[in-house]
Amino acid sequence: MVVWLPALCRKKEVPYCIVKGKARLGQLVHKKAAAVVALTSVNNEDKKELETLAGNFKGQFNDNTEVRRRWGGGIMGIKSQHVMQRREKAIQMEQAKKLGLQIA
């Protein structure tokens, strides 16, 4: 859930918060553990406090680029580099054969 849900929330501009531990989240809903909690309705007297929390969460999670994971860095490992070099060499040899056949 933690992998795709933040990206979906950012796309739909829904404030979200990551809580450390499922047990802490479960306390909110009076259960042993919970993976995800979504608020669908709020009492009128609690709306202002929820809007304050939502604003804080948006600033901390939705708009924060440091939270987003950047996998890799465009640098391949040595084995992958060798595989790519062999592939390129094979493509060049194939192109040379095609050109040789077309010219002759």
C-alpha cells in the first residue's frame, strides 16, 4: 500500500500522512492494527482542526520532493554495462552486414 498510495494521493491532490507502525494507526480506529485509514465524514466541530492537519500534511508529504523516492541514478552496474556493450556490438555488426549486402 505504501508504494502506490502516496503517488495516487499526490495525483488526486488528497492530503495523506505516513504513520510509523500499523499499531499506532490501529489505535485511531480502536483495532489492533490498521494498514490504511480514510476519513469520509467529519463532525462540524472538528472540520477546522482537520483542515489544519490537512494543510500540515500537504506541506509535509504531498508537496515535499525529498519524500519521493528516486530509484537508481541512471548508472548501471558493471554486468549490465557489459551486456549493453555486447548488444550494441551485435547491432553494429548486423547493420554492417546489411550495408554490405545492399552495396554488393
